[in-house]
Amino acid sequence: MNRLLLAVGALLALVLAGCGVRPSDVITGGPAPASTVEGVRFYLLSDDQPTVVLRGLKPMKLDDLLSLLADGPTEAERAAGLTSEVPPGIAPVKVGTAGDGVLVSLSTDVRGLSVLAVVQIVCTIQGVAGAAPVTLVNGEQRRGPLSCPGYR
């Protein structure tokens, strides 16, 4: 009986050892997902709140990005409830630096821009250029330095 139990135990150990995971080569799952998103980001409004929008366009200069912002939302973005207070008259735009901040020269009265239009412009600039303060100018008119509410 002891021999039988010993034989059954040995057989059971062999069977269980054979049921394990077999050795294999390393299986690759492909490249890691990209941590960057392709496209341009800018701010439109959703219920009067700045909302980041991503369009699958090639990266562009800040001047061109603000001109795109002045074009307003696409039909699909409008259908999704997005709006803009940035007037089309801000273009042409020139973006440069002034000290440790960003200087945005607009072709419209910067004092006449609504608070929400200013928020859209400043948040769009800071979304690309970082948290540097933004000053809007037109000739002698100045508005700023300003920060996006999310960058304070």
C-alpha cells in the first residue's frame, strides 16, 4: 500500500509539473503608446468657460494659431455647443517676447475685447508657450500682463 501511495504521489507530481507554463521567447507587444497628441490646441468656450480644443492639423506658429482662433469654431464644434468671443478682426497677429513674458500684437482695440475673448487668447498662448505672462497690445494700447485662469 505504501508503494502504491508512493507511486501515485510520484505520478501526480510529474503530471502537475508538466502542466506549468512552458518556457518561450519574449513576446513583444509593439511600441509603447505615444505620450504626445498630434494637432494644435486652442481654447473655445463651452457655457462661457474656456475649453481646450484639439484639431488634427500640423503644428503651427502662434501667430497662425491665433488667426485660426479668430476664425471661430467649425460647424461640428458649433454643433457641440462651442462658441468664441474672439473677433475675426484680430488678425493679422504678431507674437513675440518681452522680458519674461509673451507680447501679442493685435490689429484691433485690445481694450474693447471682452473678458472671455481675452481669456481665450491668453489661454491659447499659454497652452503652447507655458505659464509666461501674456500682454496684448495694439499701438499704445496695452492689456496685461495676464495669465490663463488655469495657469495662475
